[in-house]
Amino acid sequence: FFGSRLASTAYSSTGVLLLGLVANPAAVAIYSLAEQGYRALQSVFFPVTQSLYPYMAKERDLRFLARVTAGCVVTALTGSLVGYIVVPRLLAWLFAPEWAGAIPVINVFLVAIIVHVLTVLAGYPLAAAVRRFDVANRSVFYGAAVYGIGAAAMIVTATGTPLRFAMLLTVAEAYVLVHRLAVLLPPAFALEETRNTDRYPQ
């Protein structure tokens, strides 16, 4: 678990540092601004995901998890759509025109937050229900590897930009999500089928 937290930090919080190796300060500032907004959006869902984990470990209620996931995804999607409309106007009002370059990066992070919400809910809450914590931990290492390979390629070729690093973070999160769903959904379906049999015996 401790190692997975380090791996998560490695690919989710080092973008500014790595981008600084290949980009100018203005590009780093643009990425940093967009990333801070992404972090703020993550904090909105943090209390939900943290409180859901012990409940799922005890109750293993996959239907409840599905309802919470749907609600969080709808909330994230709505927030992203609002952000897509409002952020350009807000930046134009608060900052100089040079900050307009942050808009495409922010838009990528608005997609990333939807992926992130799904990834987190498909992590420890789902893993707790099916008793496969190893999957939740190991998947983060794979995501860090994807991010590390992509970041290394951009650094070596000096092609890193704020937009590309934002896209790379989204890809890494999406890879973690796909891995978790691929491994955890089959036992989740089996668990739900067993619970249905217990509720409604033939």
C-alpha cells in the first residue's frame, strides 16, 4: 500500500518538475495553473471515496457502489461541462491574454477528472468488496510505469509541452482504470450473482 501511494504520487504530482526540464517557465506556469484546478476538483470527491471504502469493506454492497459511482460521474461530467464554458471567460477576466494558452490544458484536465473519479471508485472501494486489494495497489505501479515511459520519451526528445503532459497523466489514469475494471469486474459480477441467489433462492 505504501509503495502504491508513492507510485501514485510519482505520476500525479511530478508533472511540473518534469515539464520544467524541457519547457520554458511560461509553459510550466500554464501547466501548474491547470494542475491546481485539477487538484481542487479531486478534493471535492475525496470525502466520498474515503468514506465509501470502509463501508464497502464491511457491507460489500455493489449496487450501492454502482449508484454512488453514477452520481459522482454525473457530478464530475456536469462540473467539467460547466468548467469548459466558464473557465475561458474567467481566465480572460482575471489574467492577461498570455494565459489563454492554459485553456487547452485545463480542458484536458476536465476530462482527466472524470477518469480519475472512475479510477478511484474502481480502486479500493471495489477491491474491498471482492477482497482483491492487491489489484488496487498493483495497478498504480502500472500507471506509474506508463507515465514514466511517456515522460522519459518526451524529455529525451525535448517534445514535452503542457498539453502533452496533461494528456499523458490522463492516459496513465485511464490505464489504471482499465486494468482495475478488467481484473475486478469478473469477481464483482460473481459476488453479485451469489448475493442475488441468497436474496432470492430458487
